[in-house]
Amino acid sequence: MPSIEPRRAAQLADLAQAVQGLARDIRMYGTFSPGVVEITSLESLVLNYVGAHVAATPSQIASDVGLKSGNTSAVLRSLEHKGLVERRRDEVDGRSIRVWPTEFAERNVDAVRGDWAEMLDKYVAVDVDLVAAVETLRDISLAIGRRTPDDAPARVIPTALK
């Protein structure tokens, strides 16, 4: 593996740490819209995937999100119980199941996104180029999602940070 210039390595690590911190802060802020069903980070990951890939199969969801099939089934059951997704038989292949977001899920996501915007508006300066920031983060996420198994390091969850 090629070596990364130390200054760039520190900046990339700082970026990852900042993204993790911001995600934690947003999660801790919560939501204040009436009627919103709060969901876990994992449920959010799956629900966002289902919203972007309507009628995906549970195995597609598991593969693309990086979950084991049993974990995916548990998350889908929880989301279904909360009224956020529904599973339907495939119209062409009746043996297959497809997953759809519900209208309630769409309203729930819209309300949460509104709450996030309200919260972030208090802390993000108006002159920040949000379009560039979002595009950069999306590009990074897409690039990571396209990596091959040879590019991916063994999964290690850090037990302590500096």
C-alpha cells in the first residue's frame, strides 16, 4: 500500500473524526417535530437505502449496505413494525420479496430533515459553500462504496481514540 504524505494523512483523519463527531451531534440533538418516529442509526441507513432503491430485495439491501442477511431481516422487521417500510411479493417472481418505503416514511424523513436543517442553520455560517461540502462528502462516500474487496482493509473497530 502506498504511503500517504503525513500532512495529508492527518487532514484525512481529521475529516473522518469531524464527520463522526457531527453525526453523533446530529443524532444526540434528536428531532422535535410531532409524530416523528425516531429510529436507530442502522435503521436510518437501511431506510435511506430503501428510499433511494425502491423495490430492492432484502438480499440487495444486505449486500449494498454491508449487513448480514439476519441483521437486515431484523432491521426490516423493526422498520415495518414502525410503519416505515412494507414488504411486497415481486409481481413477476412471486417467490421474491421487494421492499418499499411507505408514505409515512417519506413524511417522517422530510420532518427529520427539516429538524436537521433548523439545527444546523444555527451553527453553519451563511457564507459556507454547502453545495461544495455536500458534493465532496457524497463523492467520498460513493468512492468508498465502489471499492473492491482488495481495497478494503480488515474491519477493525477502534476501542480508543486519542
